[in-house]
Amino acid sequence: MPTVSATLEYLEGKSGCVVRSAIPYATSSKAQPSHEQPTFTLHPLKNKSLLSYLCSRQIDESIGCTYCQEIHQKQKGRWYFSVAFGNQSGGYELRNPYFKGCMGSKDLSIIAYLPGEIQEGCLVFEGFMDFLSFLTLVKRQDYLFRMESPCDYLILNSVCNQKKVYQYLERYRHIHCFLDNDAAGKEATESLHKLFEYRVTDESFRYADYKDINDYLMNKKTEQQDVAQKQ
């Protein structure tokens, strides 16, 4: 299997920009120390390869550019580009065709429907690709994703962050869970339901034949679901 560095060669480019800040990569305790600290710069999302990646996931380009940035990372003299989505701790979720990871602290992302206001409802997503997919489906006027009233957005960025959401969800009368149709997603939704009771609605029925919202957007069913439909 090719390494990340090898598979990202086509994203490599000469930035020519000034490095504004530098932080180390998130690495395991077994990682070997490096004499060169990787650096990064943030930019508006314009890289054609990254926009093409979002397009391959059926994400509306204008929505992607509104909520994401592109990050240029330098390591061992080379620049690599990824889509970056910020979280509450100043960290970033990173995605490109060959890489899925995080820079800095892993944390929630919270996006207000209107700055400075708290809505009565909140939509909870597992990852930011599902959040972008939801907004794309709303823009397409998909009736299955039409909400009755405006809501704020909370993105877990990992089901492991589930306990962190409690203090934020306490303020909402309506909590709409758009988590994955798998064991982890169902367990997370059930945990929230036990804590907040009637305020929680499991919205995964809207994409019942798919693993998550992005798979619904891409019409990408699992093999088991395809077999079940053919029988």
C-alpha cells in the first residue's frame, strides 16, 4: 500500500506564501522525533484538486468554500494540501482524496444558524462531510431534509466526543440526530435520548438505506442494502 506522502504527490505544489505559524503534526507516542517541525498556512478554499475532491463527494462548491478552508502543510521540504474544517479548540479536521485526519486538538465544531443567537433546535452530525452534505441537500430542495424551523449545527467530528456535547445541547428544546446508520451511531443517538429524553429525535430514517448522509447524497448504498433490494 502506498504511503500518504506517495499518494499525495499530485497535490504537492510550490506555495510561495509566507508561513504564518507552525505546529507539530498530531502523532502517536511511538512516532520518531523529527528535526524539522511541519508548518502550515490557511487559505480560502480555491485549490482545484481539493474542489474536485468535494465535487466527487457531491458537495456543493459554494457551501464547501463557505465552511471550509484549505490548509497547506510543509514537511521535509514538500507542501501538501487538504480541506480544513475548524473545531472549538482551534484544531482542524483534514480531508483530501487519500487522507483523513486531524491537526491540533480533536474537538466539536459548533455553527450558529445566526451569529449571536441560539435557536430552539440543533442538528447533530458525526462528521463535517455529513454537515456539508445536509446543506447541499437543503439547497437542492430535497424534501427529506426539509426542517420546519431554523436550527444551529453541532458536528461531533468523532463519536468519541459525544460526552462533550452535553453542556451545549442542554440549551436546546429540540435535538435532531443525523448520525451514522451503524452500531456506533445508533448507540450515540440512544445515549443522547436517555439523557435528553423527548427532546431528541433520531433523524436517520431520512437516509435509512444508506450508512450516512453523504452516502445518501452520492446514492452510495452498502452491498448488503443492494442485495436486499434485489431480493
